[in-house]
Amino acid sequence: MEAEDAAPAGELARLLFGQGVEREEIHGRWRRLIAHETFRHTPDRSPAQQAAQAYDWLRLLNDNLADPLSLAGDPELLASLHEWAAIVDGGGSLCTVASIHYNLFLGSLLDHEADARRDLSEFTSLRRIGTFLCTEVDHGNDSSTLETTAELDRETGEFILHTPHPGAQKFMPNTSTTGGPKTAVVAARLVVDGQDQGVFLFLTPLSDERGLLPGVKVRRLPLRQGAPVDHCVTAFDRVRLPREALLEAEHGRLGRDGTLASNVGNRRKRFLQSIGRVTMGKLCMSGAAVGASRAALAIAVRYGQHREVGGPKAGERIPVNSHRTHHSRLLKSLAMAYATTFLHRSAVTAWAQHTEENRSDVERLVAVTKGWITWQARSITAEARERCGAQGLFAVNALIGFPEYVEGTITAEGDNLLIWSKAAAELLFGHEAASGTAEPAGPEALADPRYLRGLLSRVEAVWQARARVALRRGPSKDPVARWNKSSTAAMEMVAVHAPLRAAEVFIEAAERATHPEARSLLEKLCALFLLDQLAGRTGDLLAEGHMSAEQVRELPFVLDDLMDDLAPHMTTLVAAFDLPDEYLSAIPIANSGSVSLADYAGATEYTGFAY
């Protein structure tokens, strides 16, 4: 985009995706890949065909990698893959299988001691596809209590992998023979001489060219809506694994005498270290969500620009985007999409550069980011679909698949509500929100993102104080009841903490803009984002003396003025998302001109008619 660097859209794209070699390495390769004809949106595939297609795409993706292990070990490259893969075919089947293979499977092998004893070439060449088996029918977010066992047989030195009852079956991994032979990393309880040593990971072949291996039992689950994948229920009937199947590292090594050596004394902490790839998985899921959000908005804005409706004068036709009732919702979603993208970039960088000293803080940031981004993506993608009316309901126009796919990101790698509950408990006393009273300024300050960010920080402080008071009021000898007293306010604190972090990096991005118009657009978009966050919270700010009654009364008018300024630039704001022309050209409503009925599956007899 060098020729456009001086233009606002080019400058906005630079701030969203970087520039030069860095941009090409992190985003350019995936952008070019999804522009390939093979990845064209094809809505007439059945769910089963989509599930199978995902593995063909995975192989094409892998063929374009110089080193799959480098991808698995590079947080920025891996997260960016999800941003672009999530938009393929209006959903995330490719994104799902790629995330499992490169992050959860290969990443787990790399995070443990993958030394000379382990040949990974069959996985890097995709002669075998990797999958990850942790969740069980009876155990989801409480995965440290998993019941699958891997018992050491002292006579042979092997492990016996076993599913003791139906509730211990592994739930939802892509373990069928679709896509070819597969191997799994399986979370199981290590048992030595009858002693439970905690949950560890075991490398377990599942199938070969002839089918499932002895003792491996797989039952397909119904194909889910949005990102159809061959999800299954998987069980093991005393499957024997070699000694080297155990994935070992500092948190746990099993000596030849059966003694476990660990630098972590707590079994739960050992387990969390074993499945450390879940943190990167949260970044992958939030990356997929921001990618889906941007694509959905680009389609909706483009459609609203060329979809005309009756104007105020007889015979006049105007774009539906002209109406405030229409474009205000899209503009708020655009502001949110920019905010979530900037926050995601910040969280990925923090994780890529984290140290052991700040690891827990960064893990919390990643968890808060994932929850907030995926929840916002649900709203953004649903809004984009709705703004396209009945056209948005047809699979050919891609939009209907995005909300369904985003639902999966909300649950994957830790259910949002649970990971936010943990973050809320940590932020309650491990973080100090802004203190003191903000001096109310004049109404004109409501257009200043820095001032608005300061107001939002006061809202966080209000909810933190309320949560602390509620916790102290709870019964001291009943931890659940005590947390219940505090959790409502604590969760609201997190709900403010996330956009507050996003506002910080949003403002920083605007300050880095060198093109005056691009900088102005970002500042106004950031102000719109913050005012939208504050609109429902003015009562607290007024009560605490942080806002004046005059400001509260003026706020809706400032919002309207921002809409006036931003509405003419909606196409510029989505052009900065840099979606390939080849991708957009396959989606009828994303393109100007009439939509032919021939564009809709099953309507080919109407070729030549348009509306």
C-alpha cells in the first residue's frame, strides 16, 4: 500500500497493521494467502463438506510455511494468522483446525522438552494432523479435576491411557478420520503405584491410513453451526503408550524409578503449566474475533453505501448509510472494532515480551482482553448482519456465519465468564484504580479522548470500591457467599477495566498518526468509543462529583456532532481494514451495482434479472 501511504486509509492501515517488512511478515503473508482462488467464499457446501474442506485449506496453508514450528513459536505471527483465517468462507473452520494444530498441539510439544528423542516431521509436514484433548464431558472449566488416567506400568515402563467412565470421555476435539491420520496431545491424570501425581500431557496416536487405532473410540458429534468441524467424543480403552509419550519439563519429570521431580509443588499449578498454551489460545481466539468483526463491518458499510432507498424528494434515491439511525450503529461498531484491534495488538506484544516476573499480570491482561473482545465481536457481527437486512441472512453474503463463529471464540480456551471471574478476584486488590475526584470541565471537554479516558478510569475506581465494600460485608466463613456478595461489582470493574486499557492504546495510536486527517479521524473515533462507554455510567460520575449536570445534558449532542463528522468517512475507515479485493469480490452485497439473483444458490434460472 506504499502508493496510498499519504492517504488517510493508508495511514490508518499502517497504524492497524504496521508497516514495511514487519507488516509483510506478520500480516501480508496471510492476506495474500486468503486472496487465493481456493479460499473464495463458497456458501453451497454442506457442513460436512466444509469440515473436510478445512483440512484441504490447512494443507495449503502449511505448504506456504517455511517452518511450521516457527509459526507455533511466534505469538505475533500465530495471532495474525487467526485474524485472517477467521474470515475465510464466512466462518472459522480453517481457523479452528489451524489453531488446534499449530498452537495447542505443536505449541504444547515445543513448550515441553521436544529434544532429539521426538521427531516432529510427520506433524510439520501434515502427514499426521495434531489435535488437543483436554475438556471432558463432566469437566470443562474445572479441567484440573480431569478423570482420564495414564497409569505407569512398572513392568513394561509404558503408560496405560484409560477412560474410566462415560463422564471422562474427551469432549469436542476433532478426532475423526476426516482430514487424514491424527495424533493428539491428551491431558490425563498420571498415576504411579496408585498415587495421583496430577494432570500431565501425553502424546497419543489416534488413527492411521486404515482408521482408528486399537483402543481408541470416537463418536462424531452433530456438526455445529458456524465453523463446522469434525467435533467428537473420544474415549480410550487401556491404550498403551511408550515412556516417551509423557511431555516433560521443569514442572514435572518422571524418573526411571517412578519418582516425580518438579519445581512446582502444587498439582494444580503443574497442570496449569502443562496447558500453558491456552494463554496463547486466548490471543488466537481474540485475534479471530477482531478479524471477523472487521470483515463483517467492511461488508455492511460497503453495502450501505450503494444500497439506495427513497429520499425526501419525489424520485430521489439516497444511500441507506445517509440515515443517522443506520450509520450511528455502524459507526459505534467501527469505533469498537478499532479499539478491540488496538487492544489485541497490545496484548499480543505484552505476551510475546513477557518475563517470569510479570507473567501472571500479562496472563490476566490476555484473559481480560479475550473476554472483552469476543463479547464485543458478538455484538459487532450481529449488528453488521442486521444492518444488511434480509440480504444479510443469506450465506452467499458471508455475514450470517460470523456471529455463529464468534460464539465459539467466547467459549474456547476458557469460558469468558469464568476467566473474567478469576481476573476480577485478582484485580480487586492486586490493582489500584484511579483515586481522587476529577474536576468537571466544560462540555467542550467531552470531545477530548484523554479527558474521557480519565472519566472512565473514575468509573473503574467506583466499582472497585463497591466490590471491596461488598466483600467485607460477606460472611467470613463462607467463601462462596462472600464472593457472591462482591462478584457483581467486581465483574463490572473488569467490564470497565478492559475498555480503559483499550482507550490507552487507542489514544497512543492516534498520537502516532502523521497524516492530519487520519489523526483527526482516530481521535474522533476514540472519543465516540469512550462516550459510548460512558453514556450508561454518567449517574455514577455525577454522584461522585466527576461530571457536572451540564456535561451530562450535553453528552448526547456531542455524540451527534461526532457522528456528523465521521459519517462521511465510513468507507475510508473500512478501507483501512485492507481486505483483499479478491475476498470482497466474491460477496455480492460488498460490491456496488445491483445484486443479481444468479448470485444466490438455487436461483440460477433467474440469470439476467437483477434487483
